[in-house]
Amino acid sequence: MLLITCPWCGPRDETEYHYGGQAHVPYPETPADLTDEQWAAYVFYRDNPKGPFAERWMHSIGCRRWFNVLRDTATHEVLTSYRLDEPRPELPQAGGNR
Amino acid sequence: MTAAQPLPEHPDFLWRNLEPRSSYDVVIVGGGGHGLATAYYLAKNHGITNVAVLEKGWLAGGNMARNTTIIRSNYLWDESAAIYEHALKLWERLPEELDYDFLFSQRGVLNLAHTLQDVREGVRRAGANRLNGVDAEWLEPDEVAKVCPILNVSPRTRYPVLGATFQPRAGIAKHDHVAWALARRADELGVDLIQGCEVTGFLKDGDRVVGVETNRGRIHAGRVGLAAAGHSSVLAERAGVRLPVQSHPLQALVSELHEPVHPTVVMSNHVHVYVSQAHKGELVMGAGVDSYNGYGQRGSFHVIERQMAAAVELFPVFARAHVLRTWGGIVDVTPDASPIIGATPVGNLYVNCGWGTGGFKATPAAGWTFAHTLATGEPHPLNAPFALERFTTGALIDEHGAAAVAH
């Protein structure tokens, strides 16, 4: 069971949240101009690192707000969490594998 | 305590433990079931024996040691039914072909329906299966109870059993012995099985791969095939290839040993658990992946708790059983829950990955088609639809929810 800190509600059990996959994947700026390959990359391809990973979570049985978590996928350690309008934090322990 | 007894004689080793040579025609990365089956069929079907299987740990110590051993071919779509049914036909003859009884037991699989939508899906899938030559039938609740008497088919449960599909030729096998049977025969045919050999990078000449860097030196290769399950995208990235897979923990558990009580395999998509009883007597259970990406070979306990609750709901007799052991593996899941078997944008580099939660049952067909692909450079008709290009063309084989199980 992961212990994840919601930026608004504080630390709660993983069972209160819903997972949303990789964070910082912007919608294409000019969708009409995209090739099939570019659409495939946007729709189907996500990073899958072994190590620090910025990902989205939603506090589905709390405040119901989306936010981002920096988590190590090898150790499952939750490194930090941050709001959607904040950039990915630069952490010394999360810098090695980007 | 008396004086120590002398140790019994070590049984015969089933394969040689070799040092890697400097060059091979084909290098397979990953010594699990798929890698070993690929090596076996490269030798048997294509006469290619100058082959190495590189395994970073010990043979068959990853997902091959961690799965719930269910074998079935009752998938909805034509492409899936074709490759999984090919696998099932190979399973039926492999014990004799490999001269190794790995306890392949065709005890059937029930896929339960608990909602009207489940019923419609099941009836449709059984019909599709029969059109594809896959044995499948639709059973009403009283017929389900005849196949599996310990299953609670009472209408007074939270999610009553409204029926099930049944595939009589489905079953289970002893996973470790499957791997050892394939390893022994591949070794006899001249394949080098190399354990403790981790691929750390790729040797490239322009846009093609010409070998691998390992913790035991450089190994040149005519062609390289990745069969590394949960670590496929980590490896492929080292060759400059991005794969549309996400690695998740998948957990399973066993109870202590019990008298034989469970005569078949039961899978429930809706309350979400699947259960069989191993030959030795353990109840073997699994369910879906943990939601988050993870390489830790473990998951969260509430996932276990949920599948236990489902198991006790379906099988009241299990209420007094105990969880003996839980574990996790790393499964690589694709966007359409179907595998990727074929070429990559990098020359001479091929992948067999994305099997997600269902790779064990496909072991012989994955090996058969991947060996064909590595031997000829072209896909076998069975794996042609499972090419990486489908994510660009849009020709997906969407088995999410259609494959009789949620992933």
C-alpha cells in the first residue's frame, strides 16, 4: 500500500486515489498537422522508466482533484507530490535516471 | 540431533552451464519461457543452432516462475484466437515431443458471467470461438455447478453467477517444468543457455544492431531478439527503440495444501479473481495488475485483499483456507492488451513483448512465431497482425475486456 500525499488533503492511503499514468503529456498544439506517427506517439506511447517517474494521481474519494507525484518505479518510493500548475521538482535523489 | 547425513547425489543437470562465445547467429535476450521456446523452435523448425539465450538471473526465474499457469485459447478476435489456439495445439503435443511430463492437465476453464453484459459477451465470445475452431460452449448456472460443484451459483449472492463460457481443452501445467523441458531440449540441440549474463547495451553499425554489450563482455550477433517481458522497454530504449508498453506489478498467491476440491479453472472478470488448484494441492489465485507502473516485483496488499474477497464470495468453502504466500511479477501491458511480435525500426533487432498478464499460455506459439521471424526476417502469418506498426496504422487487436479477462 502506497502512502501518497495529496497537495490539498495531506497523506492518505493509496486506496483513496486513482492512477492516471505519465504526467506532463501536453495535447498537441497543432493537431490538424500531425502525421500518423505523431498521433501514435501522442495516443499510445508513454515513458516507462525504471526509476523516478512523474505521474498523475487523482484523489478520487477525497477532494477529487488531479495532481502529480514523483515516484521511483523500481523501489515504489513516493518522492514528492505537487500541483498540476507546478513544474516537476528537481530532487537530488530523482535526478539520476531521466 | 544426530550427526549430519551425507547429502543425496545431485540429480543430473538438464543443461550445460556455459561461458558466452564471442559471436552467434542469433542472440535471444531473456531466458524465460518465451526465450527458451524461441531457441527450441529456432533449432527444431529452422535448423539454426548457433544461438545463445542470455538471462540476467537464472533461467525461468522471472514471470515464468510467477504466473498462475492457466492455458486457454478462448480469445474473441480472429488474430488472437489463431495464435492462442496454435499455442494450445502445441501444448497438447509438447510433453511427448520434449519427452518430459510437465503435468499439462486439460481440466477446462470456466469464465463466469455475473451481469447481463457479461452474459452477452460470453455468448458472443463462445460463438466467435467456435467459428475459429476453438472448443467453447455456453453453460447455464446449473451446468456450471456440474462442472465445478464447490462454486456458489445461488441467486442470493451479491453478484450471482448467470452462466459461464467453458473451454474443456483449457487447463494448467507445471510452469517450472515447462521451462526445464524446453531448456533441456534446446541445450541438446546445441543452443547455449547462459545465466547471470545481463545485456547492458547494444553494438550498432549505423541503424542496425550487430551485437550486445553484457556484464560478461561483448557478444556479436546476426540478429537479436528481445524476450524480456517487464523489462522490454528498458532494454529497447538502450537500442534507441521506444515501445508502447507500460510495466505493472501483477500479483498472485497460493493457499496451503488441500485435498483436491477444485476440478477445473474458474475465472471471473466481474468480481475479478481466477482460481485453480495445483497438482500438489495449493489453491492458486490471481487477478488484475496493480494500477501503477512498477518494476519492484511486488504490489499493494489491498489488491490481494480484494481478490481474496472475490474468491470467498465464489467459493464459500475457501473461507477457512489461509494465504500461504503472495508474490508479484512485472508485466508489460500494451494499449490494446495484445502482444507485439516482430521487427523494430532498428535493423536486426526484433521484439517479443507486450504479453501483459497472459504470456504463459502463449509460450509455445510465442516461441514458434518469434523463431520464424528471427530465422527469416519476416513475420509468420500468425504474428503478422501483431506488428509494432499497428499502433500507427490503427489496426489494433483490442482484447481489453474482450479476452475474457480484465487486464
